[in-house]
Amino acid sequence: MRKKYQIQKSPFVVPTTDGKLIEEHFGKATDGNSEISIAHMIAPPGWSEPFQTPEFDEYTYIIKGKKQFIIEGEKVILESGQSIKIEKNTRIQYSNPFESACEYLAICLPAFSIESVHREES
């Protein structure tokens, strides 16, 4: 009989060049799931990404630290214990301009893919 659950003991560590840790627990890179991706991330102090306009809804839950979002021109700062949902096709920039690392969970519906994030040239 097939198990009706899956425990993730070895998430896919996404290679990065900006010091950010990305561990995908479920999603395209780990189990081929294109419906949802769930990742644990740690953004170092001073980290930022280019603006992007993803084709997926993204939910972020802050575990530790603070994270800055620029959402269609509006600056939003979340702290530990807070969460946000950002609707697909919204222009956004993620960053951590603060002095300590930010640890958070990100959930994308449908799953994150580099083809569907639409990052702008920096």
C-alpha cells in the first residue's frame, strides 16, 4: 500500500551567488510538483533581489529578523511572526537592508520557477 504522506529530510539547496540560503522542501526542484513550492530561506544582512513580477501568488512567513518588500512602489517591512500574501502579477522587490539575517518560509502557488518569476535586469 502506498504511503499517503511524504517526509522531506533532504530539501534541494538552490545554488545562489548572493549569500542567500534557499532550501526547497517541496516544489519543482525536489519532487517535480508544479502546483506548490515551499522553501525555507535565510537572507543575509544587506541582501536584495532585482524587481520581479511573478506569475504566482507568494506567501511569506517571517521566522526571525525583518524583511523589506517594495510592492508596486509601497515599502512594507515585516518582522518575526508576521506574514503576507502577494498576488501574482504584482511588481515587487525583496530585500534585507537590516543588520541581522532574516529567516522565513516562502510558499508559491503555483510552484516557483525561474521562468515564471520575471526578474528585471539589475
